[in-house]
Amino acid sequence: MSARVRKFIGGIGIVGFVAVYAWAVIMIGERLPDHWAAQLAFYAVAGLAWGVPILPLISWMNRGRQ
């Protein structure tokens, strides 16, 4: 598979994952207590955690590059 096709598939996968992830974060965030510290902690972790599951996909997209 060419690098161009891998990047296209990976790009679609990333956009799809981020859309589902954002929806899930919003649904969970609506059920949080109204305390500002709980919301701050949740959204700080959720805002950083989306990158971890994407790393294998990015690695796959860049496979074979020199």
C-alpha cells in the first residue's frame, strides 16, 4: 500500500475517531457535578487523552517513510 493511500485512510480514521471521542466526552461531561474543579480535571484529562489512541494509527501512516 502506498504512503498516499495510508495517509488518506489514516486521515479519515483520525477524523472519525475525534468526532466519536468528542461526542463521548460531551455526553460524559453533561453528567459531571457542577463543581468547577471536577469539570476542570475531567476536561483537562479528556483534552490530552485523545492523542494516546491515535499514536498507533499515526505510526502506521508513517511506516515506510525515509
